[in-house]
Amino acid sequence: NRFLFDYNPSQDEELYEAYRELRQAGVTFFDTADSYGTLDLNGRAEILLGSFERRYRMEQGIDDSDNSVSKRKNEEESSLPAWLDLVGGKSLSMSPSSYLPQQVATKLAPYPWRITPNQVVQAAKGSLRRLEQPKLAVAQLHWSTAKYQPFQERALWEGICQVYEQGMCDAIGVSNYGPVQLQKISKFLQEEKEN
């Protein structure tokens, strides 16, 4: 973020070096949002995570055909679900046979123009494009609009459910929700599950 962290694209190589160190240490899980990056840098955090993972895979000699085989192998060895496996299973060594793909939890901002469920679905598709991956570990609503645009809330909830139902994520969640809104969305999700 340019405003909070004085980011500029000339820092990308330094950021990649930090990313590489994390990946080599076995970190697989990253949290981001479609709103991280402002103005001309819109979606920049997701773009960087996508390009960093692609570059890291190339440096490790891992091609796309290796991904599904090694992921399955490592999921069988690990007692944790892949999206929660923060240290890459039992081994911290990084070779094509022990590689685990990057897992991303991204938050979808409830921008004022996202007022239909399909707009949430389109936002998730945009995140997947920027991240250069077929599926999110977790798709989340970034914050509640109940206090300033309450009519939008239900459409956001329906949209995040559609993201899950369409197979674009392994799990859904919320961020920056207070207790009242957590209870409301919990009730909504329970009703959706029963239908």
C-alpha cells in the first residue's frame, strides 16, 4: 500500500527475496485482499503473490504437471488440511517431490458497486486471475456493510456462498465482523446449508 507503507514497484525484487525465504522455510499460507493496492496499484498484492509463486516454481524446477501429484502426496502425509498446513508438512526441504503450492486466503472488499451476488463471484474470479491459481484456500468478505449500506449485506453473503458452490475456494469466511454480524451471517449460512 502506497499510503500506509510507502510501497512502490521498485521494491518488488526485495519483496520477492522475502517471499522466497518464506517459501524455502516451508510457509505455504498467505493472507491478502483484492483491495490491497490502491489507485493505479489496484489488486497489486494479489498480482505479486501470483507472479512470485510462478517465479518460485520456475526456480525450483516445478512445472504445472508436478503440482497435482506432489500436492496429493503431501496431503496424504500431512494430518492437517492443505489450507492450514503452514509449514509444508513434515519436511522443510524444498524439492519437486516435497513441494506444496501456495495457499491463499483473500478478502473481497464490499465496494459500493458490488451489490449483487454475481459481482462477488466476478470479484473472486478477478482474484484468481491475479493470483494465477485455480482455487482459493479461503474466500472472505473483507468487512460488513451493515452500518452504512445494509441492503448490500445479503447480496454479499449470497455471493460468497456462490463462490464456494462454484468451487472457487475450499472455505469461506469473514473479516472485520463484530459479534452481531457474526451471529447474523452464521444464521444465514446455517439456513443456506439446510436448503
